[in-house]
Amino acid sequence: MSDAHLLVLSPYIALAATAVVVMLTTAFYHRHLLLAGLTATGLAATFACVLVAGAEDRRATALLRMNDVSLYFIGLLVVVALAVVALSYGYLGRTERRFGDFYTLLTLGALGGAVLAASAHFASLFLGLEVLSVSLYGLIAYPRRRPQAVEAAFKYLVLAAVTSAMLLFGMALVYAVSGTMLLDKVASAGAGLAGWEAAAYKAGLALVFAGVGFKLALVPFHMWTPDVYQGGPAPVIAFLAAASKAAVFVVLLQSLAPLDPQRGGVLVVVLSVVAYASMLAGNLLALFQQNLKRLLAYSSIAQLGYLVVAVVSSGAAGGARGAGTVAVAFYLTIYALALLAAFGVIAVLAHAEGEPEALSQYRGLGHRRPALALVLSVSLLSLAGMPLTAGFIGKFFIFRAGAGAAQWGLLVVFALTSAMSLYYYLRVIITMYRLEVAPYAAALATSPGGMSAGRRAADRVAVAALVLLTASTLLLGVYPPVLLRLIEHAASVFR
Amino acid sequence: MQHVLWLIPFLPVLGFAVLVVFGHRMGRRTIAVIGAAPAGAAAAVAIATAVSFLVAPPATHAYDQVMWTWFRIGAFAPRIAFHLDPLSLVMTLVVTFVGFLILLYSTRFMRGDEGYRRFFAYMDLFIASMLILVLAGDFLFLLVGWEGVGLSSFLLIGFWYRERANGAAARKAFIVTRVGDTALLVGLLLIFTKLGTLDIQGAMAAAQSQWAQGAAVATAAALLLMGGAIGKSAQLPLQTWLPDAMAGPTPVSALIHAATMVTAGVYLIARTHVLFELSPTARLVVAVIGAATLLYAGVSALAQNDIKRALAYSTISQIGYMFLALGVAAWSAAVFHFLTHAFFKALLFLSAGLVIKAMDEEHDIRKMGGLRRDIPVVFRLFLIGAAALSALPLVTAGFFSKDLIVDLALTSVHGGVWLWLAGVVGALLTSLYSFRLVFLVFFGERRGSAPVATRFPRLVVWPMVALAAGSVVLGWIELPVHWHGWSLFTDFMASALPVPGIRAGGLLDAIAVTLIPAIVSVAGVYLAWVLFGRRRPAVAGSLVTRPGFRWLAGAALAGWGFDRLYHVALVRPFLWLAHHGQRDWIDRLVSGIAGPAAALGGLLRRTQDGRLRYYLAAAALGIVVFVAVGLLR
């Protein structure tokens, strides 16, 4: 291993070192600001490492594929983790008395996600997935005096364990017949197989896909989402929704990229069915939802369904493959921005007794906390795909990729369910700007004055992060080239 | 300077954003600074750009700045791009400069209003939208500004939204102009599908090379664009919204009438003049609409008793003059009249605002009178404005610009005697209604209560003085054609707007053409004095008692029944249709989709009962199905 290899792996080294430093510091100095600051510094250093690693020769290990796409997503993960730190600082200060392990777990989760994003091998895939999942169990159950949080973590644990077992078994089957664990080769290994070997190979792939589908909360593995989203602490759910899904999705994208559309027939059919079901079920379930966190959970099922449309299209021949990758990368980014902002608003409004979940608690928020209401409105409009927000451009790219691959059936459902989704997104916004103010929102108006100086500062940090996220959402809506050039450059590895 | 073009619309947008996001924590003084300063800064940038443009004219006679491409599907690649040629330069200068003066005035005028921050935020948005409209290099970007103007006018006309009538006026303005906007959108789509580009200059060049003179498609495109223009510019038959738009605060009216909104239509036609040169039919329609509107609105203005409504009709009439000029291919004459009109109309509205304030929110000129002695400063400013509006020879800017239009209505190769005659009659009407206002408001005896305020702060008066100065001297940049002096304005515009061909005429013609409008406008003032100014208005009194005349005055007061006509012919049938179509098969079809969606959603929701074993069962079932599919295929 040379110095250059160390540079390529430097994001992992920085993340792991951050986790260790934060863990050790927690043991001796239990100061919230110090821990959060250390974590943020470590994450920022990691981001710098990502930039450095981009300039280096990439073949450091067979386990990781450090191409531009994985580097882009590692960078995205780090940014998401940074935003989550900014949101958690005030949130934990208000709701918890112990903070240290939270940041260790968060950093480890980011590390798992980063491994996942670059995994080129079944081993690294499984390792990354487990590091990420185990951190998430701890993070979701972090407010351990809240029974809902513990319940959510428990449900997540049981289901994740079952699907992990499936994933492992699927990997074993594939390895048994193909003799390889490299994702590149796995995809094309089925060609020469026949008889029971072919059957084992296909069954193995199906099991692997089930494991991935669970993490992405695609139908029919979506059932856990609303319960976990509702029970878990808002900043953690933001991380779960934005970072963990992005990381897992990259695996799907990267391992399907070398897939030939002709031979990928079965997989394309399966993915299409999953996309149809996710778009329909997610949007239909969200329609009459009165709980904001559950509503966001259902909407994220639908959003992932849209993303699968782009993946299906990226399997098509010619230039469309690049278009699909660009669509996925762009959409995952703006989806992360929107969900971080939405859960961030919930986190800022939370207090020691719990988080505002019922839609009725948001009545009149626009008059009490205009900035927060604006942030939530913009992120919901972006999720709905309104022009001038990033969501419009994202949906536009998915549509273009789908049209390039002639996936008309998927596109029709995509358009119809998107229209349907406006109903529940706008309902939230209208609720916030209603003239009568809910008791919950009314109590907010008096609290900032009554806060201690430290809490007010924490509140400001979170609001500043949210405003930054919202500004990015709007900027990407009117000026997409800033990000697009980067993504198009990264996606050129698949051409 | 072409790299700072984006700053001009961006600064007001920034002012708007800052006021919206942080304004609730600001004091009135900060709000005033953040509200007014961006327009001033934009004016400074515009002036600097103008200087560099004049000193070192670019080879293409235009500055172009392409910021970025929004997205791209084939040829459809909307760009954020700015194009500055003499036409947009003049528009930009007027919008920023006059807009800034109006904002300065508003900082004190609106001081007592509880919606102070909202007011300045909307005004900044208004100015920014108009600047995007005039600077856009792309049709889609132009449309962004166009819609922004519509939105902010809606917000500002309904500014005092607690009163039902104001909301109705705002809605009316929005809906009536929307009729035109629809035509504009169809026109733009037509241009895009036929010429394959959104770039305005590119599309115009393509039209010139691909479409034959008098081609049907050119006529269609030109007429559709004109539909949009008459909506925004309040020309017949879409003029009904403007008199009601007086519901907003007075500075809003000044802005709508002088700098933003109503001149957008004039700009649009001048910008796409290539299409109108290709289509004599479209040009004739524009000229006839302009002539008819200027007469219609002139007569209506004569009958109004609300000072602001009278001024509103006068705007419709003056924009009619601009349309007349556009119709005879005198493009730069239209823009010249826009320039001078912006100054004196802003001045008139701001003065009217002070009159109304002095009279304690009284709008009715029949209850005023004799104010000359109480508020002499306002009287003088209003007099300058009215004189400029009446185009009194030599001493006012209005004379030079209106004279140019009336002249070209006859001498342009596309002009005609009837158009000229309309212009001359309009000139008589203009000075008649202008000085009717002057005499009824400022002369004679006091007919209502005494003024409640007679002194006004400097910050209110000085912007008006600047406007008054412009209303007096600006005309001298372009002397009447027959004086054979200089024509700086037309020369400057020549690279953007072609000069119309002139019919040769004798010396006698020239004298008649120059003298008659001047004589007519002075005669109008005298007539106004006879009718309304003398201590005992005997002539007017004897006229008013005649039943025929009373009917005429009533009709003119009501704007010749357009509102009632539209109500009976359009609004009522529409409401009837909407009411009776509530449960027709189309609606059932649409709600028929909602029902199953709700039912399906309810069914799916039952699966989410929180029990882990069902979740596991669903996942297991899914895996079984996937494996089965994998094995069977």
C-alpha cells in the first residue's frame, strides 16, 4: 500500500478517527458543545479528504470502488451528517441529558454509509450495511425514556435482522454458483449458468435485492417506515431518510450500471413492478395522513419509487444510461436537502416532552415562526416538484431519463401520482398559514424569549442550517448547472 | 459594463427577499432604506451602463449577458439571459429612476400604514419583475417578468385587502390581464414551434428571413402578442381593469401608470416590431385600437369625478397614443412618449396623492376647489403635470412626444388622415380633461371641507420636483420633424427600432401638421376655462340640465358600459355554467378518480397497524414472489 492509496482512503480514515476521538472525549469531558464541535470538525476534515481523494489514483483495494460517483456520494453523506449535527445540537440540548454517544454513533453511521457507497464487493457491502444499521439502532433508540423511540428501534432491528439474513443467504447462493463476490462480475456471472445453478443464482439475486429493498423502504418492504419515522428522534430520521437511503441506492446504481438491458430482463421487470407499487402505495397512504412524520414516511416511499424509475431507465442502452445516473444522483441530493429541512423543522420545534407530530399542531405556524414555516413549505414544494424549486428539476431529469428509455407506463404513473401528491403536501402548507393558531404553535411564540442564552444560540444554529438547506433547494431550482456539471462529470464513468 | 446587467433586476429582488425574510425585526427607518435603496442602486448601475453604452457603443449595438441555461430538451433550452439595446436601456432607466423617486416619496407617504414592510417588499418585487421583463433576452425569461408584474400588481392593488372592494379590484386586474396573457402565451408557443428558438433576437432574425411579407403566420403571431399587450396596457377591449386598479395606495398607481405594468404592452410590441413590420394587418389593428382607445378614454376621463379615476382614464388614453404610434411603425415615437409620460404621469399621481391626503382621503373633485391657496406647492406641481399631459407647446415635454406621434400618424407611409384626426381630437380632449381637473380642484371656491394638511415633508416634495423637471425639459432631446433640428432620441434608438418611411409633403402640410395639434391643445385649455374655470360656470350649467347630455355624461362616467356588458355577456354566463356544471359528467369523472384513491388509501392504511408480525409476513411474501419470478423467468 502506497501513500497514494492512503490518500484515496483518507475519507474513511478521517471518519473513523473522528469516531474514535469523539468516543474517547466523551469518556472524559462530557461537554455538549465540545463534542458537537469535534464531530463537526471531523466531518469537515472528511469533506476536505474527499476533495483530495478525488485527485488520486483510485485502485486502493478490491473491496472499494473509489470512482467519481462514490466520491460524490461520500461527500453528500458527510454534508448530510454535518447538517444533522447542526440540528441535533439544539435538539439534544432540549430533550436529553447525555449526548456523547450520539455523535459517536452518528459518525460511525456515516462511516458505514461511506463504505456502502463505494462497495465493490459483497464483503464491503455487508460490512457497510451492518455498521450503518447498528449505528441506526442505537440512534433511533437514543431518547430511551420515550417508549415510542424504543419501539421504533426494536421494529427496525427485527426487520433489519431478518432482511440482513436474507441478504447474507442470497450472497452465499450467488457465491456458491458463480465463485465471485465482486459486484462487477456478479452481475454478469449468470450468463453461463444452467439448471439448478441458474435457479440458485436468480434466487440469490432476489434475496440480495430484498435486503437492499428493505433499506430503501420499497414496497413490499416498506411497512416499517411510518412506525420508525414516527417513533424515532427527528434528526436521526433525517439521517436515516437522507443518508442511509442515498448510500444504499448508490449500490443499486453502481452494481446495475454494467448490466446489459437485454440480459437484465427479469431484474428490469422486478424493478418496474417495485417502482409501480412504491409510487402508488406511498402516495395513496400519504393522502389522508394526519401525522406529519408518518406523512413524510409515506412520501419517502413514493420518492424512492420515483428514483427506481430512473434506475430502470439507466439500464437502457446508449446515452440514456448517463441520463439515468445523472437523474438519480441529482434527485438523491435534492431529496436529501428537502427531507433534512422537513425533519429539521420538526427537530427545532421539539421539546423535552416530545415532538409535534399531528398536523393540527402546525396550524398557524406561519404566523409564529415564519422562517420555519417557509423552510417546511419550500421543502414540501420541492418534494412535490414545483417549478423554481430543485424538486422540479429533479423530476424533470427522471422524466427525461424515463422518456429516453421509453418507459411510458412508469412515466404515466409517475406523473399521475406526482399530481396526487400535491394534495397532501399543499394541505400541510395551508395548515401552517391558517389564521387561527393552534395552542402548540401559540406556545412557541413566547418560548424564544424565555429560552436560556445557550438554547437560543443552539436554536439559531439549527435555523441557520435550515435556511442554508432551503436556499440550496431554491438555488438548484433556478440555477441547476452548479451541481449538474459536477454530477455529469461524475456520471461519465458509466459512459 | 455588460457583465453587471444582472445586477439591475437582482438588486430589487434582493431588497424584496431581505424584507420578506428579515423585515419583521426591522424598524420603519431600516425598512425604508432597504425598500428604496435597491431601486436607487439599480438606477445608478443603469446610468453607469448607459454612459458606457454611449461612450463606447458596442459593435452589435447591444450588450448581451447569458447567465446560464435552466435546462435543455432539444431546442427548448430556456436561458437566464439579458439583452440590453437602446430600447431596453431607455425602459430600464425610466423604470429604475422613476421607480426610485416613487419609492422615496412612499417612504414618508406610507409612513402611517401598518403594512409598511409588505408595501416595500411588493414594490421591490414589482420593479424587479418589470426590469426582468425589459432586460430579458429570452422569451421564457420575459414571461417570468411578465407574470411577476401581474402578480405584484395583484398584490399591490389589493394591498388594503381588508376591504372587499379592493380585493375585487385586484382580482379583476389579474383576471382581465390574464385574458391577454393567454393570447401572449399562445403567441410565444407559436413563435417557438415555427422558429425553433426562445432567444428573442434570434427569433426576430429568423422571422425576418423565413416569413414572407404579409405571411399569415406572422400576422397570427403578431396579433397574439398584441393580445397580451392590450391586456397589460389596458387598451380596448381589455381596459376595464385599470380604473378599478385605483383601489391600491397612490404610489402604487403612480408606479403602475408611469413605470411598470401598463407600458409592458408597448414595450412588447416595440421589442417584437419585426413581426409587426411583416404584417400590415396586425399593424393596422394596433393603430385602430390605439386611436379608438385614446378617444374612448379621453371622453371617459372628462366625466370622472374621482381624481384618480380621471387620471386612470387619461393613462389609458395616453397609452392609446403610444399604440397609435406603434401602429404606424413609428416605434421610437411610442417609446419617446412612454419616456415623457412616465415623468408627468408619476408627477400627477403623486400630486393627486397629496391632494387626497390634504382633503382627508376625499377623492371627489366636486367637493374640492380653491386648493390653489391652501397647498400652493402641490398646485404648481400638478399644474406642470397637467400642462405636460395637455402637451402645451414648447414649455412641456409632452408637447414634443405627442406632437411627434400625431405628426407621424399622418406623414408615416403607414399613417392616414383618420388616424391623424383621432390624434388631434384626442389632443383637444386631453387638455380639456386635464385642465378640468386643474380648475375644479385648485380654482374657484371651496366646495367641501377645509384641508386637514397643508405642509408636506421634503422627502415627499423633492422627488416630485425632480419629476416636474423631467416633465418640462425632457422633450428637447427630440425636436419636431419639421423644425429640421436635432432628433437625438430617434437617432439613438435607430439601431434597435427602424425609422418609419415619411411621405413627402409640401410646406403648407408641414405647417398645418405642426401647428394644428398645438393650437388644439391650447384651445382645449381655454375651453376648460370657459366650462369649468369661471367663477360661474354658466355654460356647463346649462349643458348639464339637458337630458341628452346627462345621459352622455352618465355613460362616459361608467366607461361606456363595458363593465356591465362584460358582466352580462361573460361573467354571468360563466357563473351560470360553472354553477350548473358542478355536477356534470366531467366533474364526476374527476371526482371519480378521487373516490377510488381514497378507498385504496384507506385499504392500504389498514395494513399499517403497527404489528411487527404482519410487516414480517409482507416482507416474506415479497421475497417469495421475487424468488418465484426469478426462478420462473
